[in-house]
Amino acid sequence: MPRMDDPIHLEKFNHNCSVELKVSSDKFKHTRSQQLDFFLVLDLEGKVEILEFPVLMLDANTLDVVDVFHRFVRPSAMSEERTMQYIEGKYGKLGVDRVWHDTAIPFEEVIQQFEAWIGLHHLWEKELPGDLRKAAFVTCGNWDLKTKIPQQCRVSRMTLPPYFMEWINLKDIYLNFYKRRATGMMTMMRELQMPLVGSHHLGIDDTKNITRVLQRMLTDGALMQITARRNAEHPENVEFLFENRIR
């Protein structure tokens, strides 16, 4: 179990988002009824192997952050020397390299703990494997779930978990709702005149900022719909459900 009670970790990563990401009641006049009850906002970090797996669980009705899952991930197929260089280059400049070393665990353990977490919130049951219940992942782009999760599963010699079969790409929703293209989170925030919170490219902070964009879009009246879905028999094949989408 990672040392999530490590004082430095707690000082750097305040996971209580109840105030930081609270939406005032006067913003709700344009909100629509959603098809889902919860959104799981995910933004992975790590191009060679996954280094960080943060998820914010947002209530689709109240727009409150219900809970946060955050784990640093220890690579399984890289040498110790390469890992040290990788972490120093990625997290050293952000001042969280020590926290990473103190708390990072293998991807398989992260997934086991994540499954316990979504089970605790009654979003999925291991005994009844399948899609999430009235919930969906929200990502900024397709890379996280289309490409990186399957890659990491292969490296970690794991079967792709069934709840990674579909997701909402916020870029596609943004394009179809606002009728303008946004190539990334920073573009969305700039167009929506939203200041950045925390450090860009620190997964937990990017996840918070994507959540803020999601909250803003919901209060503006956007409807969140699944934008991509894997073929059940051939999971490597992904169907994109929006004709007008960011490619």
C-alpha cells in the first residue's frame, strides 16, 4: 500500500476538492438532465509507461466532486536507472519526485485498488464484469483510454479491464456544443477564460482543471454522451460515435 499518509504527500496533494471545485447554485440555470449519474475524470501521465493515475468522481446532478482516486505508478519494464532519469525529468521540476518514489506502486496494484474504489461507490462489481453503472470516464482526448491503457496492460501482462470499453472525449463534446475546435485542455481554459489551477502536466492538477472545464460546460447546458466505444469481440477496434470530432 502506498504511503498516502506521508506528510509531504498530504502537503502537496490536498485531495479535498469540496471547496476548490464547488459550483455555486446560481450557475445551474442552464444545466440539463444527464444520461449518467457520475463522471470519472481521468488524465494519465507517462508516455513510456504510466506514471500517474488520477481520477475525480463528479456527481452529474450536483456537480460536486464525490471522491478522488490518485496513485503514482511504478514502471514494470524499465531499468531502475532509466526509471530514475524518467522520474527526474518528469517530476523533478515539479518538486514531487520524492513523493513519487515514496508512494508509487505497480500498475496491477493500482488497478486492484481502483476496482475496490469504484466498487465501494457501487459503480462496478468484479463479480459482474461489464460496463460502469450509470457512469463514464471523461478524458481530454482519446489517447488515455484508446492507446495508453491497452499499452500498459500489455506491458504489465494484464487483460484489459472491461470498464475501459467506452469513454467521453471532452474535446468532441466541446466541438459540437460550442461549435469551435479546442486541441487541448489549455485551449479550452483560455477560450472559457478560466485560470489554471496547480501545475500543468501534473496528473492530479490536470484532472482538476479538466473537471473545472467539464463543470463549466455542464452549467452552460452541454449534454455529455459517450463519444468512443470498443468492439466487444475485438477491443483493439474503436468506434467513434461523433461524426464531427477532433482527429
